[in-house]
Amino acid sequence: MEIREAMRLGQTRGAAGPGWRFSLPLMLGSSLNPINSSIIATTLIAIGHTFHAGAASTIWLVSTLYLASAIGQPTMGRLAERLGPRRVFVAGLILVGIGGALGTVAPNLPTLVAARVILGVGTSAGYPTAMVIVRRWAAEHESAATGGTLGALAIAAQVTSALGLPLGGLLAAAAGWRITFFINVPLVLLGVLMTLAWVPRDPPRAERTAHGAPPSPLDIPGMVLFAGTIASLLFFLNDLHHPRWPLCALTVVLLATLILWERKAHDPFVDVRMLAGNKALSATYLRVCLTFLLNYCILYGLTQWLQETRGLSAIGVGLLILPMSVFAALVSIPFARRNLVRPALYCTAAAAVVGPAGLLLFTSTTPIWALVLITMVFGVVSGLGVIGNQAALYQQAPAEAVGVAAGLMRTFTYLGAVLSSSLISLSFGDRATDSGLHTVTFALLGLGVVLCAITPSGARRV
């Protein structure tokens, strides 16, 4: 139902929007990254048995996709701005198909890790290129509204991300873990056909540059420095329980070098001058990081506590969390349809305080109905946080840099995800107890207060 409603948000009302045919392939392409992020979670044990590998080895299947995506999203956004978004969108889909096919026949774990890297790079093209495509369509249809299409992109990603866990379990139970890779192949074929048929062609190269002049060379040093900075940062944040301080020092050095280089670059990969001057956009990135840190702490921390302290099965936990995911999609629809950016941001900030405050009351004897009720508050954080911040970024980012800006937003999403795993590890230790959950909750409550503090100034600028 949520997918159908999301599609309807992109339909044309007179000349109001680009139409569902335009929106559908973009929704599919931008959803491949979140679904591939979560679909493998329930198959890691089976993969380990197949290749005689432990959890320390199979976890690379998760972290490598996160790393490839965090670096790949802004990179694909830059390529979309230069080479044409539809071209890069289709190229990304083809890479996803290659990664899915390689994972289906992988003879060993290193090959499977390589397949996940290819999937991470390929799926990174979907969201930032979709944002560029929508922005360019809007520039050609100045009186048309794009809020429905943007909302459809966000809702589709939410729904597919939520469905990834149960879908992975069902597919693996029916046909083995390799099907979770193969499923990408028919989806890619469908996506390519729909894109070629329904998404407008990119303009000729001469029309994409000012007065037909050749574009300046890509900022390759900036891309390399950005990749090194993000990689070292993610590896450092991935295990704060045993901090690797040389990685922290390397991150600082690379970040400083990146800033110095980009300030002097003629056409920088990351326009640090623009970010320093565009405080509203910088605040949006911070809100995204905090919002997803909260979300992932609930998805991974609370579910771990439910299994280890409440004794719920994996299926039982999935059923308990499902109302939160459904509510996140449903509550997003009216805000996306009416393009209510500031109300969405304010509601997100309020729920980010109310939710953790309710979690402080949780114990091993808390009734199930109370657990469901409080988790649905976090559905507001998840649903409206995505809708509000995406719409804010679309308004705040320069039109010529929306691809990189959208990719950077996904990078901050993954920073929040990695920070959540470290916070959970520091708080729980060897077992997810009531006291550990409350430690996580106090941290989330503090983050919610910070989110409330930074939202009003940023919301006034959208």
C-alpha cells in the first residue's frame, strides 16, 4: 500500500508534477542502496557456514558496502552533473547487475566482498542522480511542483529499507542466501528498461556547459582526499570500544589537507567555501547525521535488547518493529504531498526527545503494547526526518551542485549508522541489559535536545 501511495505522489495533477512514469524508475534506482544495505543482515550466518568463516569475517560484507556507499554517493553525484544524470543512473544500474551476478556465483568470501563493493558503488548512483534528474526537470518546467516526486523517492527508500530484513529472511529460507544477490539482476533489467523508456535523455554535451565551452577537469585529488578521509573516519568510528588513535590522527591530517586543497581548486569536488557560507545546508547535514544515529540505535540497539533481555525471536522482533516502519511511511505521505518542510523538521525534533524519554521507562517487564507505542514515536523521526531534510537540501543546495550535495547527505547518513554501532557497543558490552539500554537512551536524549536546538534556525531558511 505504501509503495502504491508513494507512486501516486509522483503522478501528474494537470501540469503539477512530472508523472508516475518519470518517478517510478527513479524510485527503483534510489531504493537499491537501502535494500541492499539491509537484505543481507539475516543471511550472514548462512554465508559464514558456506565459506567456513566467522562473524569477524562476514561483517566485512556489511562494512564494505557502507564504505563504498559513503564515498560513492557524492562521487556519483559529481559525475552526474558532468556526464549527464541519466547516463550515470543507467551505468550505476548496470554495475548493480554485475555485482548481483558476481555475488550469485561467488566461490569464496573475498569474491563475495568484492561483489558487495561493486553493489555499493553501483547503488550509490541511484539517489544523487535521481535528485539531479528531478532538479533539471524542474528547471525546464518552472511552474511545476516536484514535492510529490521527492516525497516518493524518500518514502520508497524507507519502505524498501524496512522490507530488507524480512525479505532477506524469506528469500534465503526459500532459495538460499545467494538469491539475495541474484534479486538485483531482474530489478536492474526492469530499471534500465523503464529509465530508457520514461526518463528524458540528457542534453548534448555542448548544452551542459556554459556557452559550449569544455568543462574544467574533474577534481581527482579532491576525490582521492575525500575518499581517504571518509574511509579512515569510518574505520575509526567503527570500533570506539578499542579506539585506534593513529586512524583518528590520519583522519584529521587528511581532512585538513582536503580543506586546503578544495579552497584552492578551480572546480572543487567538495565546495568547502560554499559549505562554510551556506550554514543552513551544513545544519541539514548535521541534522541528517543525528537523525540516522537515532534511527539506527533503535533498529539495531533496541532489537538486540528485545532478543537478549526480553527473549523475543528474530521473527517476533521484526513483527514488533514493523508498525514503526509502516507508520514512518504513512506519516510521511501528507507532509510530502503538501511539501510541509518546516513542520516535518519540527515534528522530527520533538519526537527525537519524546521517544528517548519514553525509552527510559523500558524494563524487561514492559508490556508489548507500550514497546510498540514508543517505537512508533521513532517512526516519526525516521519518516519525517527523511522527508524534511531531503526537501530542505533540495532548496538549500546550489542547483549546479545538487548531485554532490545529495550524495553528501547519504554520506552523513552512513556516519550516523557507524556512530550508532559504536554507541551500542560501548553501552551494551557483552550483553544488552536494561542498564545498557538506559545508557544508550540517555545518549539519545542528549542528541534529541541538540536536534531541537539546531532545528529552528535551519528551519527558518526553508
